[in-house]
Amino acid sequence: MRADMHKVIVERPRWGGGRERHNRRANIPLRRPPNARVHACRAHRPQVFRRKSRAAASLAALASRPSVGRHLQRRLLGHQTQQRSAQPHQGSSEVQVAKIGGNWACFYVHPRSGLLWEVLPGPRSPSWREREAQKRAEACRWLNEETALLKLNGCWFECEMRPLPADERMRTYDSASRMLLNRREAERRYAKPVICVGKGQLSREELKRFGLTNSAFAEA
């Protein structure tokens, strides 16, 4: 070992521009960005959706007609992907009883008549807002802008409501829920930015007049 080895400056070798994996990004020319191929693929996506919409429109025009098979055989030339997928089933006389399509199927072939029919929309499940509105309607009924009937712990009360201030950060005491509410919480509970400032339980005559019953005494 050399006596003046402590004077030798040792540096870490710098990465070059070779063919290694960590240097591939540096070898890309500036004229072609790295994501140029991705943009080229995205440019053709609307054309695919337009082709599918045109195919669905042509099938809708041929729905419930007995000569659907001849029209399809005449129009399926095989130069499109959707047409090539339907060509092997032209000469088949078998009727599939099992359901193969999913919820996105727009048309179906009737197993008895063999006609092409459009799928009718089924029952739609209620959304979160609709479920919240239905739950709110079961416990809150408005008589006018300042009076509402609220169901609290199974009993109906006539409550006097007052609007909240415009400041959303301010919390005000609510006599019905016994909580401090802001505008957003009040709208979620009463469908309006209001709070209850006074309440009184309904009598039997008032319950009968409004068509309400207390769930606490429903079994008695």
C-alpha cells in the first residue's frame, strides 16, 4: 500500500448513459415524450363507444320484427369486431334458456317467438338520499314554516322552529335533540337549517286529527 494513500480522493462513479434499466428513461429523445403511446390509445376510445352506440341503434330499429335474422345476416359483413363476434351464431337454431348476459344487456331474444325484444328497466334501488328522506318523513312532518311535528322517543311533539344564523361554524342548542347543531346537521335532521326552541306533546285528540300514533303505546 502506498504511504500517501490518505491523499487519494475516492469518488463514487457517476451513472452513465448506457443501456442499463435505470438509464432507459434518460435515453428517450426529447421530441417524443414518455407517455406519447398512452395518448395515442386514448384518442381511439371515443370511436369504439360510437361504434357500439350505432350497433345498439340498429338493433333497436330491428326489435320485435320477424325478419331480424335476414336483416342481421345481410348487415353482418365481418369488417367490425361486433359483427365478427355475431357471425358464428347466424346459422344456429338452438335457443339458449340460461341467461348469459349481464345487467348491461339492452336486448334479448324471446325463447318462444324468437323475436328480438328490448330489455325493460327493472326496479331501481333507492339511493342514500332517498332513504334518508324517507326516514326523515317518518319522524318529521311540517305544518307550516314555523311549526313541525317531530317524533321523539316514540312520542309525537309539536315543536316551534326557528332559523339558524348564516354562520355555519356557529352551533345552537336544539331542544328536540338536546344537542348543539350547526346548519349542516340541522338540514340533515329537519331538511331545513332550523332548530327547535319549544315543544309540547300532542294530546289524543290532536293525534287522531293528524292521523298519528305513538309507538310507545301502540301495543297497549
